[in-house]
Amino acid sequence: MANKKNWLGILAMVLVFGMTIVGCDNDSDNDSDNDSTNGNYEKLGTFDNPFLITNETDLRKVGTGKDGWSRAAYYQLTVDINLENRAWTPIGNSHNNSFSGSFDGNGKNILGLLINSTAEYVGFFGNVGKGAIVKNLTIIGYVTGSYDHYGYVGGIVGMNDGGKIENCYFDGNVTGSGSPGATNCVGGVVGSNGSQSNISSTVENSYSTGNVIGINAYVGGVVGYNYKMVQGCYSSSEITGDYYVGGVVGYNGGLHIGNGVIVTGIIQNCYSIGNVIGGTWARVGGVVGNNSGTLQNSYSSGNISGNSAGGVAGWNFSGTIQNCYSTGNVAGGGEGAGGIVSWNEGTIKNCYAIGNISGTIIVGGVSARDSTGHSTSTGNDKVINCISLGSSITVSPDGFWDPNIGRVTGYFASTSFTNNHARNDMVITGVTVTIISDPNGNHGADITSVQWNNASWWQNIAQFSSDIWEFRSGLPILKGMPTGTQNPMVL
């Protein structure tokens, strides 16, 4: 009898255990796709199994650490989300709290973003760190940052310090302000790309539309301050600032960080089509406000104005600008106006400008002046294979300083000129100038429409490379550029 009872007990335990196993299997069928604790699924938040963002609640959960949604996890946006101007706290909002995971926007849109912050890192993402990826994301909204000590403000990312930002688009207004002597970095997409370290940071195939405004700031249509790589980007935003102001990048830096390592900013295959406007003391460029690195294969087509204004760059300090062009008009103040660069202390090579240039003292069809007399002068200023095609150059003397004007360069002492040209019918007003046609002089050699409309002239005489430029009837255009229509024409 006892043995019978024991067997019945064992049978009951087996049945219960079996039902429990079946019950676990059934429950797993009903688990959420984002349940990172479910042992029967591969762990979520990984490359192969990202957390799926399906609503605003999910979006606000990113980077919080709740349910495994950490700053180091992988995420994918699955639907458009409208935040309806409800306040947003940046993801990764401090130096020690950076986002180091991956966020794939998946071609979806985040609308109604609203940020108004006095924090150091301001953007949809505040601080993006080493190894992070933010990609395929469109954001529409308003971002405002005000910080008294070197803040970072961007439409999508405030600071990118070691990450990769690609295929991202911001539409709206970005405004950043700092205090005098404590300059902010303000960009339509990213406030600052890279830092004073030897860590790779890139912004690729990204763009902005709307307005970007900086006060006491490095301000750019895509990136405010760049230490590393910006490529394949463009902006149609109107850019306004009072310090270093650029259509794509505000300041493209280069510096020594010790042990012989040099950090050099690179901008390539980028363009700006919006107007770029600078204040009383601003250095303003169609692509970059200041270039101390490498700027290549880029162009601008908006109108440029500021104290020191250049069609491509405001200042070129120890940097290289090559294979670029500008089509807009340039209006400069006391520091000069140039078709490509206002103040040059580096190399300008294989560039052309076709807009009209005007200024108060120093004006040039390619560069306004060289660095003679400046504390950082190297005496290595070079203008090589450059073409000035604007119909007019105008100087409006202030009655105090003697004006300097040139079809290629206005004021020069140490500049080396090599194989430069200028249209023969250019009208110069405001001062009497004796033009000497010389490819190695500050006025360049005369050319006519027969030459500048001839593809072989550009290749054989101007020495523009077919690897970089596409030759056709009329002016050459750049190869390998992001979406957009290039149609430069001499007026």
C-alpha cells in the first residue's frame, strides 16, 4: 500500500513538472520583442538584435539603463515619432556619460524636437563617445543651447568625440551662445567633431536645412568645430555668427598634441548653398570660417559677408585649400574680401571663383591678403593654379588706410604666385590699378571666355586634374559630390 502511494506521488510530481515546462514555453511565445531578460531569445541591445524603438516612451528610454537600455546598447527606430515640442533631455548629457552604442534611425523621422538648455552638451545626443554610431536619422525641430564655458550645441549631436555620424539630417533652427572668451561650438548637425586627442571622429553624408546661429561661437552649417573628418556633407541653412562662421564648418583645426602627433581637421567633398553672414569681427567663409587643416574638393554658392570674408574660407592659417570653387558674391570689411579666401597664410591650389568681390580696404579675386605682419606669419603663403572669373572687384576706401586690390591677391609681400589667371574684362572700381598680365603676379594672366569655356585649357594650362574635376562645355565641376546640382556659370 505504501509503495502504491509512493508511485502515485512520483507520478503527480512528473505531471506538475511537465505542465510547468509547457507553461514556460507558452509564456515565451507571448514575451515582448524588447524583453532583454528572456532567456529563450538572444540577448537584445546587440548588433544582431537591437532594441526596437516603437513609440515615444521607448525613445525616452534610450540610454537610461532601464531594462538594459544602456548608453552602450544598439537601437533601431521603427516608426516616425512626433515629440510635439515636449522638452527633450539629451542622450549622453555629460563628459562621463557619453553615448557609446549604436542608434540606427532606419530612415525614420523624429519630429517636434525641442531643446532649450544651459548644459554643456546640447543636442538630441549630448555627447557621443568612442566607437559610437548614429546613422540614418532625420530630426526636425528647434535646439537652443547657452553655456558660459565652452559648450557644444548641435541639431543631432552636441559633441562627437570618437564616434561616427552618418546619413543624418537636421531640419530646423539651431542656436548656441557662449560668453566672451569662452566660445561655444555650434553646428547644424554636430557642435564639435573630435577633440584634442588622437581618436577618430567622423561626420559623413549628413546635412542641415533651416537656420544656424552662433553668438560668441564657432558656427557651421554642419559642424561648428572640426578636429577630424567631415566628408560628403552639405548645408542649405542660412548661417549667422560673430566669430568664425562657415557654410559647412565654422573652424577646421590643426594642432600638436604631443609626442610628435598632429591632429588635423579634414573637410572634403562638401558644399554649402545658403548665405553665410558674419558680424563686425567675424571671419566668414562659404565652406569654412577658418581653415588650419585640409579643405579639398568642396564648393559654396551662397553669398558671403563679414569683416573677413572669403568665398570658400574666411581665414586660411597654415592650412591647405585645394580643388574648390565659389560662385556667390563676397562682401568683406576691414580685414578683407577674397573670392576664395580673405586672409591667407597657407596654400590655395586649383581653385576658382566667379562671384563679384567688394570690400573696404583689401580685396582680391582669389585672396584678399597674405599673412605679412601677422604674429604667426610663415612666409610660405602660396597661390597656385587659381582662376579669378568675377565680373567686378570693388573697393570702398575708408579714408584712413590705403586700399589694396588685385585680380588674384590684393595685399601681398611674401606670397608666391604660380600659374594664376583672371578674366581680361574684369572691372575694378574704387581705386586706379595698373594691371600687368602675369601668371606669376598678383593680377594673374589674362584669359577670355574662349579659354575658360574650353575643357582642354583647364586641364593643360590651368592644370586641373581629371581625377577630381569633370570637364564639360563651360566651367569644370567636382566629381564625387553628395546629392545636388552643380551649375557654375560666368556672368
